[in-house]
Amino acid sequence: MKPLLLQGHDRSITQIKYNREGDLLFSAAKDKYPTVWFSANGERLGTYGNGKEGGASYGHNGVVWAIDVTWDSSKVITGSGDATWRLWDCETAKTLSSQATLTGVRSAAFSYSGNEFFYATDAQGKKDSLLVVKDVRSASHMTGEDCILSIPSLQNRISAAAWGPFDETIITGHSNGDLSTVEMRAKDWAVTHGGAHAGVVMDIQKSKDDIMFVAASKDTTAKLFDSVTLDCLKTYKADRPVNSAAISPIKQHILLGGGQEAMQVTMTDVRQGRFEARFYHLVFEEEFARVKGHFGPVNSVAMHPDGTSFSTGGEDGYVRVHTFDPDYLDFELSY
Amino acid sequence: MDPRKRSSASRSDTHHHGGHYENGADYRDPPGYVDDIKDDELMADILKEEPGKSAGMESVIIIDGLPVVPAEQKDRQEKLKNVVRKLIIQHTKCTQSDFLEEVYPVEEDGSTKGFAFFEFTEPEFAKLAIQGMNGYKFDKQHTLAVDLFIDFDKYASYPDEWEEPAVRPFKEHGNLRYWLESEDCYDQYLLIYGSHSGCEEAAVYANTPVEPTQLEHRDHWTDYQAIWSPLGTYLATFHQKGLALWGGKEHKQITRFAHQHVSDAMFSPKERYILTIRPKPDFLPVDDQSMILWDVVTSAKKKAFSWDSKERPSASSVKWSPDENFFGLMSKDAINIYETETFGLQNKKSHSIPGLADFTWSPTQNYLAYWVKEITDIPARLGLMDVTSRTDVRSKQLFSVTDCQFYWQKNGEYMAVKVNRYKHIKRGKGPNAPVEYAGLYYNLEIFVLTTKKEVPVESVEIRDPIIDIAWEPNGNKLVVLTVAESVTSVSFYSGRLDHKFELIKKIPLRHKVDRISWSPMGQFVVLHTSASSSVGYLVFIDTADLSILADVEHFVLSEVQWDPTGRYLTAITMGNNKKDNGYTLYSFQGRYVRNEKVEGLSMFTWRPRPPTLLSLEKQKEIKKNLKKYTPEFEARDKMLLNKASKEVAERRKRQMDEFMDFLTVKQHAFQSARHKRIALRGGIDTEEIDAHPEELVEEKLEIILSVTSTPLE
């Protein structure tokens, strides 16, 4: 089927996410305006920010690195390079709360319950990369310094993060390729898998049942890990930096997006850059399909919760929504 | 601990066996320890350079045959010394300051003895003085004899009796042709790769179906490159200190050829000899060891050539006759033809051809083809010479020639000469003024050597610029690539019984290609782009009916190689960024077979096969009965394929089973914790809701955006 091309951002896409039902697609980009779309027809519902509230413009004032939505699609969290996080009302796009952080916010996500969210900040100068967890129900958390947890990264910047099973842990990926978990009860670092990747961990996405997660890295691979032990289960080799990876909710498939780094792109042909969305078999680690379209690296990929379509967000500023052909659903690697 | 401190501490420790250590292991020797390592074991390389008694002696020469000057003629003695000094300076181009010492021994009465000693600052000057002045006619009565001082010692210490050289023990290398015994005739190839330069790995693979089989892999097998011998028996690897030769099933080292800084090498056609070449080191004015010819079997150094030209010497400057009995080197206005029997010049003199521009050997006969440049009024000349009798078999004069290139058919039956010609010439004034040619055109001169008596020469005129020419290896078809108005076309010429060549077909091509690559078995030919093209194309053509079998786009194409059997074509990718490097196998019909990625691939070469031992009749018989053999081999291929795909299926099954074992345990735990998840979402079972999307009720909301009322009349 012909993909939907979502044109609305005028700079590179940084992260895309579906809501639980999959009818909405949220996108964050290097422009200041996170956007929400209807996934079925690509219609733009609106943006978070870029409007007037009480006469003044509001919203982020820099790159938006991270976006997430609660399970009930009531609230949206965004983290930005302007060193703030913002909590939005999903439907009205009103800012519910916003706070300045010491440095830029690189990742942010709601817990399973939707009552808490974490955000992770960049390291800058002497300021450590921080992981902070806040409760959206607590007024003191939303307006003051209070939080459930605030913990500096052991050594390296937290470059990607996700909630662990049952909101009991947070899994973090670091700029040196390490993976770690933070125990929510103990409020401390628990398991660390040093050298899980050989390069910056760019993205962490869980399987539907939280048993495992896939981490994408600049070391040209994506790897599948056990959510609790952080043991590496599978490795998917891509020859090119991998920026994002997702696990299909219905098939044993992995979706990879990446490509030659943006700064080298002008020197390389589109074909050499490998800007395709690439499909690997979850267990056999074999690549079996590629979907081309972007003319720059793919920065973020997301699978629709029903597994029948997927979206990619690229350095080129476009979001592409692809619906699988019916024969995809019948396709199986023989064994 | 400061890392710098640590390294200096450890360094002093290894040298003195007893430096103290702040923390960590104690490396001190126990008390009373006696070091039993001798100096020459520890630093043999340094001791080798220790000054010896004869050091510096190689810069001393003796000049004999000088006139004897009596003591009373002091002024004449001085004059003699001046003349000799000037003579030396003239021949060695050294300066006065390069003489360290000059000694004229005198008799008791003070008259000179007729010889003198000279010591130079550099041994090179001594060599040059000998080269230039030995045999020099000083005057009517005196001819000089100049020698190295150390040579006197050397020859004086030679034993008078001839001693029989010790018989070297026979070294068993095993069966050097083992790979030809492979039952399924899998061909082998060599890969050199490495992600970082200077850490090259080399591996030999067998081209087995489905997946190649690695036979040997070694880190640092070679310092930069490696070559197979022409019949595939040996593998020569290049190292800083020279060449190493490997062979046999275990790829054991067979021999070594010491040649510092070797950069290039070439085997003779029957691999009896090997030529190693190095660029001239900067510190030498003349490198007399620039090219060395070795005997592969005995490892003996056969001949060394000097090189004083500014250009880098290349292995192709030494040209071999097909039977290895001769090799030729071009010099000014002459070909130096050497015999391998004596390694001296054939008939003791070089073959003079004034104005010689280039020459090549026939691949099967002792014939030399050469061409002579045009000089103002004398036309250019193409010649074909019989080397044994040194007579021209055929020659042809041509006017208005700027350049000629030779293309031999592999069986030596035909030779095409591409002649670049011009219509007008513009000469600038003065002897060194540049010459401009206008109205360039081409023609082919085809020498036909299939007849017994004479050699007919056919002329074929081609108007369009020629990009490449190639003969069918075992036939009479000639492929010519031409370009006109930015359209590349391929033309096929074929020889008739009366030796005339005619154009059979000219096909315009969709893409620009610039190389021709014939299957070693003939009939199939591939036209392809060179490494400089941004997008590579491969055009497969069957010349039996001149049809294009396939037109393949191969993104980065660096090189194309046929396997020795002509069944597969390898397209090799060796990009600069070392990413995506690898090779792709196509069948001779252009069907994709497989692709292998090799990070940092820098070299791919098929192991050559010696020519078949089957007689022509036998080969014909096999071709005739091919239908009888095919079912047998097809069945065998199918079996191998089944086996391979079965292996893949088994591997997948194993992986899947292992993974499912892991998953089932985890999923069980996940399911049993369902209450936990429901509690987290405030008692709402989202999994239940999501599992039955059809039960969701669509709610229609009507939002009144604006109300306009239109009063009815």
C-alpha cells in the first residue's frame, strides 16, 4: 500500500510514538512543535505549543528530543533541549505543568500506570546526566523540586531509557554502550551490563509483554535483551548506525531504522546511506525485507500496536506511515 | 598511578633486571640470580651492526696500471695525482671532500709503484669509480685496472681446490597440486582484508555451493598483497624483507626471496622463475638490486638488474617468452633479449631496432611484436619477429601514427594492433615544442598467424574512438567498444576463412561501459564499468547469437574477475570507506548467485588452474555427449543444495526451540502477574479491552461550531 507522508515538521524528526490504541501518532522533531496525527489517514490534529495562551506564545523553545503519551491518552510528556520538560493535556494541548532542568532533556516516558514519568538529562560541563522520576498526581512534584527519585548516571550520559516490567525498574542505555537498570524500590542502580553495545545506545523499545527489549546503537547493531537480567539474547547486524528499533507485537519481527550519519550524508549516495526501514527475524537474526523512502537517516521507528502498520521518522523531516501488504501477514521464514 | 611513570618504570625494569616497583608485581630477580642470556641472543639485530675490522674497507679502491714516475720528477708525480683525482671526480661525480685518503706507495728510491689507494666517504663512490674507470685507457701504454680493496682479500682467500657443494637435504612439500584433486572441482580464491590498514588478514576459500568454505585463515599472512603463480601452484606474499612462497594443502612456507622493500613481483609463465622489484631507495644514486630474478625451484638468485630511471620499475617491463626460454627488456633503440639457459644476452648482444616504441611476446610462440615510432619522413612500422632466428616474419609500414597497442588472442592465432592515427599535425617552432595532432581516428591491423606460410595482415578502419578491445580467448571473435556522441556501442568482428575480418553486429548499449571481460572458455563476454564510475553496470552477452543475457546494476563495482572455469563472474566491491566491501557471484548468464560481505576487503583473486590435460578430441567428445553427463551432475548439485538448505533449516529449528524455551518461562511469569498490571492502571484491564477492539462502541459527537439563524419570510 502507498505510504502516508506526514509533512508538518520543518526539521529532523527525533521520536515518534503511537498511543495504546494506535489511532494517534505523536511526533517530536528538532523544531519546537511536537505534533499529533491521525494514524489512519495522516491528518494532523494539532501541535503542542505554537499557539497563544494568555497573549504570549508558549511551548518549547528548542529541539524536542522525547515524547510520550499515557495509556489512556490523557496526558503527553515532552522533553526538550531548551532544558525543560512539559506535561500537556493530550486533547486540548494545554500545558499542565512545566519545569526547567539543569541541562537538556534527552528522554522522557510515562510509566505503565501513567501516574509517574521519568526524564533523563544530558551531561554538560560538570553537570551530571540525571535520571528523575516524578509523580503527576503530586502538586509538589509538578511545581517544586520534589520527586520520587533523582539519581546521577554512574559515568556516562543516559542516551536512551524505558520503564522496566511493572514499573519496578527503569532501563537506561548510555553513551558508551552500557545498559543499566535502576531499582525503583531501592532508588539505586541495580544491574549493569557493561559494553552491551560498542557505541552510543540510541533507542530502547520494549516488547508488548515487557519480557525483552531491543536497543539500537551507533555501533551498527541492534540487540535484544532480557528486561530483567539485561542478558543479550540476539544481535541484528546492519552495517550502518542504528538509530531506532522496534519489536512487532504480533510477529517475530524486528524493525530497524538508521543509516549513515547525517553529517556524512551529503557525501554518500542515497543507496549507499542505507536509509531504509529494515526488517529482521527476531530469532534467526536474518534480514528479510527493506522498505525505502527516506532520503536521510531514519531517526525513529514505531510499530502500530495491532502490528499491521508501522511508521518511520527521518532526518529529512518526514514521518512515513506504512501499512503492511496482506502477504506480509502470511510471510514466514521456513524452518 | 601516573601512566607515564609506570611505563618508564617498567622499561628500566626489563633492562636492568631489578628496578624497584612501587606497587603491583615484583619483577626483581632473586638474590644470586645469574643472567644466562647472552648478548647476541638478546640483541642480535644490534650486534650485527657492531663495527668490525673490515668496516669502511668497502670504500677503498686500488687503481693499478698507473705510470711509474721516478722520484726526481716531483712535479710530474704531483701532476699524475691531479690527473687521477680529476678522473675520479669525473666518473663518480664526488667532490674533493669525499676523498678521505689517497696513498701512492713509493719504492725505496722514491719512485711511484704504478698503483694507488683511494678511500671515499661512501662505498657507492668506490663502486662508481670501478664501473667507470676499470679498463680505462690512461694513455697509449697504460690501461687502468680498478678494484675494490676487499676483493683482493676475498679472492686471495678462495680455496684453490674446488669443493663439491654440500647436497641440500630434500624438503618434502607434499602435493603442491592437491587442490586439483578436489572431487567436485571447487575453485579456490584468496581474500585479503582488514578493517585497519597494517593489520591485514588473508584467507583462502573454496567456492562451494550455498556457502563458501574457509580453508585457511591467517592474520598478517602478508604485509600488503599476495599473488598466485600463473598455474596456481604457489602463493607469494609480500613482506618488508622480501617475498615468501607458500603451497601445498597446509599452505606451508616453501621458500623465501630476500629483497628489502619489495613492491612488485611477477612469475614467469610456467612459474619456474620469479622477478621481484623494489623502487629505488632514495639514498642510492643507482640501485643495482632493483629487479632480481630468482629460480623458484632452487631459490637461487639468477640475475639482478639496476634501475636508474626516475619512474618506478614495474614487473611488466620484463617480458617473458611463453616457453620461459627468453625474456626481453626494452632499452633505448633496442630489445635486450636474455636466455634463461645462461641468463646472458641471446647471441651476446641486444637486438637493435632504432626508434623502438614498444614490444610484446606472442602468448604461444617465440614471436615478438613491436612497433617503431614515426620520425619526420620515415613512417611508423609494425613488426613481427621470430626470436630464434631474429628475423622479421612480417612487417608493415604505416603513416600518420601517434600510438599503437597490441592485443593478442590467447592462443596466439591472431594479434590486433590498435593504431591511433591523425589527419593533420601542427608542429611548434623549436626542437622541444609540443606537437599537436588533429583529426584523430583509429584503425585495427589484424595479424593472422593461423596460416603456415605467410602472415596476412587485415586492416579494419573504425571511425569512433575505441575504448577497449578483446579477443575471444579461443576463437576468432573480436569485441570492440566504441563511443560516439556519448553512446557506447559494442561491435563484434569475426574472421572468415579467407582471413578477412568483417563486422557481424554493432549493438548500442543503454549505459556507458568501458571494459571487456571474456569468459576464459570463450563464447560469453561481459562488458562492465571501471572502478571510476559512480554506478557500476554489468552487461552479459552470449556471442553465439549475440544476445544480451542480462544487464545488471552493481552499485559500487571496483573489479570484475571470471573464475578459472568460466562458470562464475565475481564483481568485487572495494570502496574507500571500507564499508560494504565484498564480492558478488553471478553465473555466466548474469544470474545473481550470492553476495558475501567482507569488511575492509582489499584483494580478491581466483587461484588459477593449469591448462587442461585432456586432448582436443577428448574435449570434443565430452562436449558432444554433454547431455549424457548433465543428469548425473544435476542430481549431485541438487543433493548438495538439499543438504545445505537442510543445514540452514536445522539451525533455524534449533534457534527457534532455544528461544521458545526462554520465552515460555517468561510468558508464564508475565501472565501470572496480570493482577499487578490491572492494579497499576487503577483496575482497568486494558489487555481485555485491547483484545476485543470490535466490542468498542463508536461514539458520535456533534459539536456545534457556530450557529447562524436565517429568519424565514
